[in-house]
Amino acid sequence: MIVEHAILQVRSGQAEAFEAAMMEARPLVANQSGFQSIELRKSVDDPERYLLLVVWDRLESHRDGFRQSSEYQQWRALLHPFYDPMPVVNYYEASIFDD
């Protein structure tokens, strides 16, 4: 299992529109092979910053699957105009805790 992690900084005054676009975009990723779950959390400190966590069965499902798909092009068109700056995506392995 791999967790995709990104901090999304949304342009000023665009949080509500971004959340609506994310709701529209969610099925584009949720229907991908290897997708397990998605979370979007709004920052307590900055109402225009979000934490995106997407769980994949393996890295290739995101990098070589979703990122190469036509659905990703739709995802980009819906969401990328909101970001300033563009987010950095990092990947993390399964938890080191057994519970």
C-alpha cells in the first residue's frame, strides 16, 4: 500500500469553488485500478490549504495508471487552476506501526 500526500494551496477566495470541483473530480480517481481511498482535509490554520491523501495498492497504479489516463487530464482541467503554487506530491509506504 502507498499513500499519496499533497498539500494543496488554493488561490485566495476560491476555497468553496475548489471543494465543488473536487467533489466533481473525485469519481475520476475513485474509479481507477489500484485506488483504495481518498481524503481531503481542510486546514484549521489556513482555510485555503488542504491535505490530500490518496491510498493506492502500489505506486505504479498512480504514477503509471492514473497519471497516464484520460481521466487524469480531466482531473487536471478541473483542479489545477485553483493551485498557487502547484502542489508537490510525495509517496509514503504503509505505517510502521502494526495496529
